[in-house]
Amino acid sequence: MCRLYFKRIASYLFIISPTTLLSVIALIISLLIPQISFSKSPEDARNELAQKGLSFKESIFIQRAEMGDEQAVRLFLDAGMDPNTNSWFIGSGGAGYGMTPLMAASMNGKTGIVKILLDRGADVNAKNQWGETALIFAARGGHTELAKTLLDRGADINAQGWDLDKRKMDTALIAAGRAGHAEIVRLLLTKGAAAEDQMWTGKTALAIATEKGHSHIVKILLEHGANPNIRECIGSFGCKTLLQKAAPYPEQVSAIVK
């Protein structure tokens, strides 16, 4: 029976072209042979870090993540550093306590580092002291491909930061709208971001984009159904409509009243 089985396989192999045969063999190998790990032992990794003049410290790990140093980040992880470690950190796109290497890499657009960290167990929805996530940092910095990676790996699209009094602040959409990053605004809206989410002042992404004079962002938000009738109310200062805020920008007024 076995001989007959192998004879049939052999007859099929003669029919298949050499190129197709190589492809089939490669596929079989990829399915049958487990992925080879090239990680180093903790001791070897720490020794190599020392040779590079890098101390095995959380702050150095986070700094290397922000810089996009993939080799160093892998060494830190191999040496036993927790991918979710957090520390005080000042980076190009923010600062505070509770900053993780994933946040540091996201604020600086280091997609390669983000993928390494996520593959090694980094929490995609971890928050710093201000409630900010890696996605909020990516949106604020205009890093579209990185934001896509985070969303594909389960990032909370509507996560919202807070201020010292725990009052609502930026979502990824609000952060991207304030900075004028049209591509990320489109991405977030397409993926289901809540355009009606408000900061503690009552400001939405639409209100902030209007305030900043980002006419292109205002148009995108309105095209995706953002509500132009939400009023912003701040204590004794009273309430303002979106049209009142848009008054200095005729192009925005035209978009709103359509």
C-alpha cells in the first residue's frame, strides 16, 4: 500500500514544473519545521549590552526603543527586560511617568520596534500617567503605518487620556485632528473611531480642528458624519457653536453649512 502511495506521489512530481516543485517544497518546510529562535541567553545578552556600553536599566531600554535601535531592544528583551516596563521618560512627542517602550517607539514612528515589542508581549493598550496609549502617540505624531499596526494588534481606537484632575483629554482622533494629520484621521474614522467623543471642555475633534484652522480635517470629519451642532461649554464662559468658532475661517463655515 505504501509503495503504491509513494509511486503516485513520484508520478505527480514529474508532472510539476521545477519552479512549482521548489515552491511546494518551501511551503512544506515552512509548515513542518518550527520557526528557529535566534534569541540569546540572558547572560549572553547582558554581556553584549555591556560591551555596547548600555546599562541594563528601564530608562535605557525605553530610550533605545524611541531611537529605533532594534538590535539593542532585542538584547534587552533577551536579557530579561519586561516589554511592559515603564518609567519616567521625556521623548520627542511627550513625557511623563508610566511611559512604556511601546509608547516611546510609537511617538517616534519606529514601526519595526513596535512589531518586536508586540511580538514579545507588550500591552498594546497600556497607559501612562495621563491615560495616553501608544495609539494616541502615533496619531499625534502622524505615523499612519504604525497606527495601522497598533490597530491590527488590538489597540483601543477610542482610548482617552486625562489631565491632572482625571478630566477627559485626547483620543487618537482628537490628537490627530489637532495636529492636522489627515491620513490618520481618515484611517481612524474608517476603523470606527467615535467622532462625538469630547474632552472635558466639550470639545470634539471637529471643534478642535475648526479652532486650529484645519479646513481639510473639518471636511473629512463632516464627510464621515461628525455632528456640527455639539456646543462647547466652559463654566462661566458660556457655550459656543461650531459656526461661532469657525467664523474666522470662511472655508470652514462653507463646509459646515452645506
